[in-house]
Amino acid sequence: MKMISTILASLAMLGSNLSFADDHSAAYGGVETFACNFKEGSNFDDMLGVAKKWDKWMSKNATGLYSGFAMTPYYFSEPSADYYWVGFTNNFADQGVNDEIYINKGGAIQKAFDAIEVCESRSQYMWTRVRDTFSEPVSGGYVDFAQCSLKAGADMSQLAEADAKMASFLDGISNTTRIYRWMPIQGTDLGGADFIQTQWEESLPSRGKHMDAFIQAGGPQQQAAIYNPLLDCTSGPTAKYVSVGGSE
């Protein structure tokens, strides 16, 4: 029930504060993830070759927006998969429609994927935007993951106020890190955490530059003062991601 309450609170907050979306078309949407391992003799390049065919198929058959990305471990302890397929939509209606179209018509493409890999888990999330300074999607880069839980007595309105304070601090040091949260919906177990926090950078040099500026400006102390009363977070892995296409 705690997870469902967090999701509903997030939707309520978005509904009452859509001005936070700035010039972007959506403030929340759907995420689906697949954890995949390659069969013997196959590799990431083989997957990208199939993904090119999938991209063309999606352009002809899909409706609404679906953006696909492939993520591979970069900083990690024990990766649980060779790569993760991550698909984004601007709402759950597009997610459902496109998934059903693919189930009914995408058999040949799926057969090509099945020939090179086995995907042992599939999860659904709701993404919510915390901060995004880019007007257009970024085709590749690196993303840091953390798992976070609201502390007793903290609520999403307080978290929104904290996010605004942090955004102001980041703006002051010319930090363009994109920050999103993924709320678990189906097929995933976060071990009691309420959401996954994701921080997106377009390159390793950009990531390093932002980290240095953050530390030198007292960012860790600011972050602790702003968020420690509200959240418990555990840092996770970093992944390299690349766009594999989709539909518009």
C-alpha cells in the first residue's frame, strides 16, 4: 500500500503543478524495462542490428510516442544482465497500445530478438520529471541510479519543495544534469524503496565536470541539508545508454 500511495501522491502533485513541466510535452509517463542476456555467440552489436529493424517496424506500425534505449553496465558491483532494454512513453495509454500492436504484429521482429538473447524479467514504472534543462531528447550518455524511500512523516509536497531548492542550487552552478524518478508499478521489487532516482548526463566529461563543480560549491552539504530530513537513498550502478529508435 505504501508504494501505491506514493504513486497516487505523485500523480496528484503533478496534476496540481503542471507548470513545472516548462516546455516539455509531459510531466509523467510510462517506462518498461527488460533485463536481457545474450545467447552464446551473440553480442551487443547483434542486438543493435536487430534494433535497427525494430526501429523501422515501429516507425511504420506504432502509434503515439515510444522511445527505446539500450543500457549496459558501466559502474557496477555485480551486473544482473548483459544489457537492459528501456522503453519510454508519454503516457500509459501509448504504452499499452504499442505493446499490444507489437504482440499482434511484431512476431517476426521478436523472433529475431529471441534468436540472440533471453530476457528474464520485465518491469513497469511511472517516470516523473524532477529537472530537465534540455529541450530535445539526448540520444546517448550515462545515467546514475539510486533507490530512495520517503522517511516517516515526509510527503510528496515536501519533496517537491526540496526539489525546487536543489534545482535553484544546480542552476546557480550551471549544472545541466537531468533528474527523473521511476515509481514501481508492476513486475519489480525495490526491496522496500519507494522509487528509483535517475540522473542523466550526455557524456563522461560532462558528468565529471558537473561532479567537480557540485563538490567545490558545497553540493554534498546542500544536498544533505535539503534531502536528509525527507529521504533515505542508496546509490546504485551507472549505465551507459544509447538510443535504439522507436516511434514519434
